[in-house]
Amino acid sequence: MTYQTTTTLDPNRQARPVTIEPRITLLDAPRNPGGRMPLAILTSEWGDAGKALAQAPVRIEATYTTPRDHGASIEAHVDRPATRQTLALGATRQGMLLSIMHRGVSDAPVDGGPGERLGAVTSIMYATENFLSRQRRLPVAKAFSGTLHVTSETASAFGIECAIDELAIKLGIDPLVMRLLNYADVDPQTNKPWSTRQLREAFAAGAETFGWSRRNPRPCSMREGSELIGYGMAAGTCPAGPSSTEGDTSRHSWCAHFVEVRVDADLGTVRVTRMVSALDSGRVSNRKFAESQWKSGILKGIGQALGKKGCPDIKMISVGIPDYEASTLGGKAVGELGIVGVAPAIANAVFHATGKRVRDLPITVERLS
């Protein structure tokens, strides 16, 4: 399974103001190794501002120099590492996981830079006695590599959550039941208890609100006019802080996404028409703020899956309970959580609608044809 997107620039490296004319100031940004401020957006803003002030067209130039000449191209943005994951799942005919074997490769600039942690979700989401995950970093001639406001859990979840869905379909088991059968009561890697893990509650609340029981398990079986209708789901997680496994417990936030997609049978276009997300971020002190953060992540996940954002009907359910081992106020990760698991939920829904399994993102008309 492959995953690829673009990333952004790091605001931690301060840009120097360069005055071109008395009323026109542009920014000369030094080389940034990765981060969060999109140069593509900045150059657009600079261009608009410069054109308005000069009342004439302006040109933005992005230059790049590398400490060592590796033939890297000039780029005006940072790349999120391209990844490829290969998973092999072993299970009984009743759906109990016996083994998970995971291989991953992530590209990175030859000058250095982070790769994706492709085993981040794979290693802790489901209980299994036999687990193996290996990953290698592939140096390539590119300018920058970094993250895009989210952690590696986003890429990791796409692999395991699509694979578990494929296994469930192969065995004739409801994908939700498959996940519950293999629920991890403790951290499978450290054998430590979870500080809190409301994932069962997320599955139950999300499924009931979404109407998962109305799903016809047979692919291509739900239709309205020229539109094929598909239901899909996936789980997600992200660490509750940088040291989520230090101490006596394992501390993470959790979520479950339920998605309805409609695929035009003639054109192959996909749109997300309905979503229900149940999220465990611990104690939510400010519900309006939390829902805004969750929704932002969900919309980014839709963009990651389809290359476009938008869903007219998104319902969010908080299932968290106070987790005072994760933080003093009992809260856990909010902003990073919403996006994790959205892309595989959409991919699984597209399969249910069309019977075609797309393992590459974004899901396009060409990949469905």
C-alpha cells in the first residue's frame, strides 16, 4: 500500500525581511529542513501583496542550495515522504489474528530528514502474539522532507486499517466485528495497561449514530439511481504526548470513523456524503474548540483520501473520560487525532461501493477505472 502527499516549511527558521522599495517588503527565507508554514501559501500571499502595492505584476523566485551537490531540484515546498507498506496478516477462520508482518519504506532527502514511522499504529492497534515490523529509509534527490501538521500515525493507519478490512471481507466477517475480536486490552508492544482506552465505546457510539447495522455486507449492493453507495470504517490513534509509553501506563488518544461515500457509476467520481467520528481525547474542557480541531483534521483526512475536501454532514461524538495520567487536566491529544484513520475509512467505503480496492492515495477516477 502506498501513501504520498506534500509537506510544508518550518517557521522555526526566521525569515529575513528584504525591502525592495519603500512600500514593498518581501521575505527571504533560509533553507528549512521541514515543518509547518507552507511556502506555496506564503508565495501566493507575497505575490498578492506585492501586486497590490506595486500595482503591477510581480514575480516570486524560490532558490535552493544544498550543502553538497546531489542534483536536487529547486522546490518551493516541502515534500511529505512517499511511503510503501506491505502487510501480511494471519488469522483463524473465526477472525482471531495470529500474526502481523509489516514492511515499510519511506523516502527522505540524501542530506537527511525525517521518514515516516510506518509501524506507529500497526504495532499497537490490535492484539496478536506474533508481530514483526521493519522499515527502511530510501535516500532520494529532493530538497526537503517533513510533516504536514500531523504525525506518522496518518500514514501508518492507512496500511493496517485497509489490511484489516481486506481480511474481514476475505473471511466474511463484519469489519467492525473483526476489530472488536482483536481488541487490545493492553499495549501489545510494552504489555503496559492503557491509561484510558475508550475505543470500544467509540466503535459502539459511532456505529449506532451512523447506522452501521443497515450496511449490506455485499460490495456493489447499495445503490440509489446512478450512484453506488458504500459504507466504510477505520480506527485511529495518536500518542498523548512525546513520552506516551514512559512510566507504568501507555497513553494514547483513540478514534473510530464511519463513512458513507457515493460513487457515480458512469463517471467514477467519489464524494463523501456522511461521516460520524467518535473520539477519545480524554476530558474535553472546551467542547467548541475540540470539535473545531477534530473537524479540521477530518476535513484534512478527506483531502488526503480524495485530493479534495468537503462533506456536508459530519457528526462528532466525544467518548473520552478524564485521563489524569496523560495530563494534569485529564485531556489527551485533540488536534492530531481527527485526521488519523479517515483515509482508510474512505478507501474501505469505496471498496464497499464499487468492489474495487484502491491502495494508493489519493483515490482518483483513473485508479477506479
